[in-house]
Amino acid sequence: NPTLEHYTYYKASDLKDVVFEIHRLQFDVKDVAGNVSLKAIREKYSQQK
């Protein structure tokens, strides 16, 4: 993405591993009962607009 590179000096390929790790962490967050604690947030932002 040229805009990303222009403003941050990063290439998309430089951020690939970080993006995948953040994505993995989002789905691994659990509350003390072992339930996914971000279910409502994930459902809200995963819906097509």
C-alpha cells in the first residue's frame, strides 16, 4: 500500500507477522470463567455493512 509506506515507512510485508499475532490474541482472550470476553465486540465488527 503506497499510503502506508509513505506515512510510516513500513511495507505491508513488514507488518504481516504483527497483524497475524494481534489477530490470534484477539481470539485467545478469555475471562476468568474461560469464556471469550470479547464476543460482543467481535460480533459487532465482523458483520458486513
